[in-house]
Amino acid sequence: MIELVILNHLKANLDVDVYMEEPEIKPAEYVLIEKTSSGRSNRLDSSTFAFQSYSQSLYGAAALNEKTKAAVDSLVELNAIASTNLNSDYNFTDTTTKRYRYQAVYDIKHY
């Protein structure tokens, strides 16, 4: 399952907690992974993932976003990943919870 491959890789390469769903007890900084879509062409799977980097300041969220992008880019070192492509990244501060976050959206081709 590609979600598990990505989750384990980010956990090993980031110095913050990484989740696939909102934690009940929210740490000061963490990354949330969400698969937003997937498809298949010529037997090659592709998925779009949103990586949300949360922090206590806007600068912290932006800095964590940069670390997260570096970790996602390094997924290509794994046999299960064919390519990663940054679709977009931007300030995505959560106005409901008043928590600073950045979001990076990636298109990932995988086996």
C-alpha cells in the first residue's frame, strides 16, 4: 500500500511526528498525509498526495514544509517509487483551529 510506504519513509526522514489522520493530542509540530486521488496508466499507478506541515508559527510551518518536500523528493530512492512531482505548495493556515500550516501537493508515480 503506497500510503504505508510514504508514511514510513517520512517517519524515518523527518524529526517530527507524521500521521495519516489528525492526532487527538496535537504536538507542537507534525506532518499530516492525505491521499487525494489516484489512477493507473499503462500499469503504472499514480497518486496525488497532500502533505500538511503544522507548526506554532508561520515561519515554523514554512520551514517544516521545506523539510517535508526534501523527504518526499527522496522517495525516488525507493524501489516502489518511479517519480515525484511537486504540483504546488502554499500557505494553508487552518482558520478553524487557528494553527499555522503549509501544504505541499505531489503527484507520485509508483509500482
